[in-house]
Amino acid sequence: MNIFITGGTTGIGLALAKLYLEEGHRVGVCARNLSKFPAEIRNKYKQLVCYEVDVTNREELYKAIHDFAPVELDMVFANAGRSVGAKSKTPQFSVANEIIDINVKGVLNTFDIALEIMMPRKKGHLIATASVAGFMGLPGAGAYSASKAAVLKLCESYALDLKPRGINVTAIAPGFVDTPLTKQNNHKMPFLMSADKAARLIKRAIEKKKVLYIFPFRMKVVVSILDKMPRSLYRLIMNLKMFNYSEE
């Protein structure tokens, strides 16, 4: 298969790239800074192609994806993302704008370009990395929660629209995964798991063509409860001292 992964130099993207490369698939990865990509992996796999691309730049991304797989693209992972980092009770609007650009517009650019290649074949799979944060407005992470909620709803809609055309769509909603992004967090991260374990679970969900995959299971239970409860009760819980975070 030809598989393209944005944000593929670290964390979940890198772990997924390694899994598919080990199976002999041809994998393209892109990121704004390729220096983060482990040299030993680049040297080991001849079927790996790397691109230094910003997903918010559609022209750059178009050139990369079409160079990698101009005719046959089996899967694309819109995985590039931007987190809040250290939370703040004061909205950081410059950060918020960057989060929306990367986490939402980056997904739109990736899907748009991939579909140009997939639609004529009536075959392909679009996957986006969302987050459990997309199910609620988390304190100190308004833009991040909003961006991931947008990704969840985009994927839900596209799954309905594109299935009759032979295109599968999957939204991945992880809990806390040990990546360079989560290392910036200044709060507790329950049920934290390694990127390698997360990638294995994601790969299994994709093989089953799930439209939405929330993991780990314990986090799915917690999120389902928080998502469905009355919002006044949710706000009361989120204001408890145990959910407070240190502010820089």
C-alpha cells in the first residue's frame, strides 16, 4: 500500500510509520522539521519518503502528496497537530489561531488533496487524529478542544458522504499518549500510554474500518460520562481543586 502520514516524525505518526514500514508498505511522511525524524529509520527503509512540509501550506502539501503517490494513494493520516502546551487561564489567541490552522485547516488540506487521488479509483481511507478533548471544553484548552471537536464532526460527516463512493473515513480519539506534545502539559495525564502501543491499537481500528475509535477503554468510559452529563454538573466538576492546573 501507499500510505502518507502528516506529522510523521515523532509520536503517534512516527510509531504508525514504523509499523507500516515493517510490513513492507511504502510510506510517505511530512513535517515542518525533518531533523526530528530518526536517521536510523530513514536509512533502514528504502520504501520511506520524507518531505519537509507545513500542512497549512496547501501548495507545499499538494506537491508532496502528488510526488509520493500521484495515482494510487491507499491511506492518508492527517496526524499533524498542535497542542496548547502549558495551560493558561487567560486565552492565548495567537496560540489559538495556530492550533486552529494546523489542527483543522491542516486536516482539510490533507483530505482535500488525498481525495483528488482516491476518488477516481473509488478506493481509499482518510484518517484524522482527533482527541478525547474534542468531546468537551477542557479548562485552559479551549482552542484545542474546539479544533478536535471540529475534526470529529468533519470525519463523522465525511464518513456518511464518502462511504458510497468507496472511501472510508476514520476519526481517532486518543487519550493521553506519551509524545513530545504531551510532555509540554502542566497537568496530570491519567491512563498515559506509549506511542507504540497507541499505534498498534490505531492500526487495528483502521483495519476494522471503524468510523470513530476512542481509546484507551477507561478513558472512553470517563469521556462518555462527562460528555453526556448536564453541562452545569460538568462545569461544577471541572472547577474542583483536583482538576486545577499550575499556571506559568
